[in-house]
Amino acid sequence: MDGTSQTLDGLTRRSEELTVDTTLEIVSSGDAAATTPVTGDAGSATEPTHAPAPELPAMQILEIADGQAVCFSNVAPLKPTGNEDSWGAITVSRQSGLLAVADGLGGHRGGRAASQLVIDQLSSQAKALPQSGPLPVLGDAVLIDNEWEPSPLEMQMAILSAIEETNQELIRRGVGSATTLALVEVQGRAVRTYHVGDSEILVVGQRGRVKGRTVSHSPVGYARQAGILNETEAMYHEERHLVSNVVGIAEMRIEMGPRIELAARDTVLIASDGLFDNLYEQEIVEIIRKGQLEAGVRQLAELASSRMLLGQGGVPSKADDLTIVAFRLNPPVRERKQRGERKRRNEPTPSSTPPVPAQQRSSEPVAVTHQDAPSDARPFDAVQLAPHFHRQFPIARVHDLEAH
């Protein structure tokens, strides 16, 4: 969401770094104050016109749920206040975890507090999961390889409880702040999505097949899903900034997706609308579907950030806070052994699943708590969309959530 037009005050909320027990590792974002420059691969797969890539904060590379997650967050270019996005990577057990992106609304202080609150609630609920013995109502815990694993129902209840508790707390505070949420539950080799608002999730195969996609809870998102707008029309629509569902209002609803089994090289991508308002889906898929996961996230971040600064040239351009979390399962044991044998023989490793350099991994988890429009396209302003909320708070009787 655009965070350039409103603030409550000049305060910047800093994330805290705490120590947690070894059964639960939680990583979440700060205010993206890192200064380590990130240099990426030159150009993108489609070689679109874009400005030179700006220097970006460093990414975090994490081992979670028998896979690897790459996490990036940065404040909108030239924005005078801080980043209102938050992200979380929560390890529940060896094979289970939660990955989430939240985009706050309500001015810098209120928006940041709201997005961080939902991450904190998710971590608290995950930590409260029983790690021994049965639950009388929810059922027995599942044992895998003699290690505790939560049941799917336990995970689902923890997630829904965290979102609902966040919603009630934000309403109780009455300061007009709210947040979107895009969350992926990982259990074994399967994932399930949960989302509220217009942060989005993609599940992409190595060959570019989109296996899962969330629909943005916004008038433009619904219009595109219904075929009223095509992707280009939706990207440039004057009401793209509107959102119709957020955590922090009485009408909040949670959309839960189906269970998706991941293949060995599938990629799960979670991002705030700072990514999807600046890159077309085909561009995102082509960049993230193959190669080293870190390189793909870096390229997405550089391309989106350069377009935010460009503001011309026939490509999308909307300045906004940008947060990306990408995840892949570790390769099967047999493939890892073969890769090790190739390394010993000095054979090249396939680019699709390269090893992650040890120095790039997070040594200690931080715990917290283009196309131009087609010639026959209808005028964008001629499309009438459904009732909506603006993205600006505070909320009184009418939800006025204007772009921030």
C-alpha cells in the first residue's frame, strides 16, 4: 500500500530482538534500516525498461520447515516516515512453520503497530501449541520420526485465533489502524494459504505453472477475477488503491485456500502490494520460478524499486513499502547426495537448486515478538466497481481507508 501521504507522528517503531526457546524460532521484520547494498543479476527475464537498481537493504536467508525462506522488506522510496510492512517466519517444528506478510494502514505509527501486532499474535499462538500429550477437543498431536508435529487442525486453529484476536484488539484500541495479512502454513510438503486484504500469494512450479494464487480483496481484484478487467487495465485502474477487507474492522473475513502439495522445486511467494502494483504476474513468475531463490528475490526487489522511482516509460509505477517472502522446500535427500558427489568431483551444480553460501545464512534468527494497454481496451474510468473501503483511517461509522 502507498505509504507516502499520511502519518500520525514522526515516531519510528523499532522491532525488538528477543531470545526464544529452541522449539520455536520466530523471525520478523524491522524498519528496513540495514544499509548493506544488494547487487543483483543484470536485467530481468523480460528485459523491461526500468531505472538503475537502487541500493537496497540486505535480505535474510532462513532455514524453516525443512526448506529455505528468503525475506526482504524496504520502505517506499522518498517516503519521510518508516516502513509500515511487517513479515514473519515462525518455526513451529522441524517440518512445520508459518510465513507471513502484513501491510499496515492508518499512518506510520498506527500502521506499523497493526502489522507487527498480527505477526506477534501468530508467534504467540504458535508457541502456545501443545508439544506433548493429546488435546481433548482438537485431537492428538502427530508424531513424525519420533519428533512432535502439530496436527493440521491445531495449526489451523492457532492461525485463525491469532487473526481474530488481532482483529478484536485493533477494534478495541479504536485508533483507526488496521492491516492486511497474507500467510502460508507449511506442514511437511504441503502448504495452505490464509489472507485478508490485498497482499498476495503465488505458488509457482519450476516451469512457470501457477499452482496457487490468492485474489486481492479489493474492487479491482474482484473485477479482474470476474473478467471485467484484464491485468493491464487492473494495473492502471484509478481505484487500484482501494481495499475491501482488512484486519481491524468488524466486517473482517479470513479467506483460507486449499491444501497444495509442493513439488521439489516449487516456489511460494508472499508479498505486499508494493510488488504486485509494479510488476506483472508473468514477470514475477518468470523471475522467481527457477535459479537461486535469493537471486530471484533480489531481482524482484530491484526491479520493483526501480519502477517506483521511474514514474514513466510505459511501465507500472507506484511508490509503496515493499516486502517479499519466498520459500522453497529443501531438495530430496537423494538429490542432495548427488549434488554432494558432483561437488566432490568438481562438477557444476544445477542452477535450479544451488547450495546457499554459509556466510549468507542467518546465523541467529531474530526473534520477536510490459506491456502497454491493448488498443481495444475499454477506458479504465468507465468501469464501475463494487462498494469499497478507502485506505485511510481513522474509522468512524464509515470505513474510509484511503491510500497512505
